[in-house]
Amino acid sequence: MTVDSPDHAQSTSEVFLGLKTLGEGERISLGALTAALGDRAFGLLVLIFALPNIIPMIPGVSTVSGIVIAVVGLQMLIGRRDPWLPATLADRTLPREQLASMVDRTVSWVVKLEAVAKPRWTFMTRGAMRLALGAMFVLLGGILALPLSWIGNFPPGVALVVLSVGFLEEDGMLVAAGHAIGILATLLVVALVAALVAAALVSFGWLAG
């Protein structure tokens, strides 16, 4: 069963909602999820794994999300046309109930972005700019993989949601906005990490308070 079709007849939000009925059983493997996403798998994978980071979720989810997003971005950078997950990731499974809950709690974000998205500035989603998009996915995915709190995951999560919807809808203006948010998110996380490191050094007496 696939949740997408080559002619893009379904909207991104419809594809997203279709994840709740994907496959059978109580758990869904990342490999099966990837195989079911059709020709928009790069953007959809990033969207699916970015969305849990904009809502409080089970600790550790952001680490897996970040690794998957970084792997997807890296494959865009090397020019792959379809995403591939190594066995260590493809064999990991998600509880269907948890996936359905995440979809229900975040689909409104996708619908709102869809309402303003339209094909424009398409050069931002193709050629060299597609590589820049892949690089941003790698950067923000790497940030999500860090052991940060939800507060630290939220800004890069928002950037990735905007970028992925812009990519899926071929809306270069939305992609440009996502890049701007991604840069700001990176600066905020760097400042947060620097503050945490400084606080730790002070607490151990290695830095004057």
C-alpha cells in the first residue's frame, strides 16, 4: 500500500493523514514507511520526522528524527533520486498509536502551510538550490540529534516543517522563509548550548562566575 501517487493527486495533508492506516499490525517500520511514500518521499520523510519536534513527545524521539532527516539530506546532497535508509534505521519501528497521535496533533500545521503554499520561485527547489536544501536538512537534522530539551528542538523543527512543505509544494518563497528560520534556529541553539556549557563550567569551578 502506498500513501502517495506519481501524479500528486493527493495533497500533502491527505498523504500525511493516510499514514494512520498504513500497513498492518501495531507497529510500522521506517523501511515500510519510506517505501510507501512514493515519489515525494524526500520531502515527506523530513516532514514526518520534523513534526514530532514541534510538540512535546516521548524523550529520545528527536534523536531518531534528527538522524533520519540528516540521512535524507545527505542523500539529496549526493544526488540520489529516491531515499534509502540503512538497515539499522529501516528496521526500527514506530508504534501505530503514537504515530496516529502525532498526526492528529500536528496535521493542522500542514493544512495551514498548504493554505498559503503555491508553486512560485521554483528555482529554490531545483538544481543547486536543491543541494542547499539538502545541506540545511543535514544541519538541522544534526541539531535535532543532539540531546537537547523540547525548547531546543522546537525552532529547528519549525524550520524543517516550513522547508519540507515548501519543497513538496514547489513553493520557493516558503523554502526561502524556511532557510531564514533555519539559520535563526541554528544561532539560537548555538547560544543555548554555549550558555549550558558556560553554566556547567561555572558549577564545576572551571570558569569564574
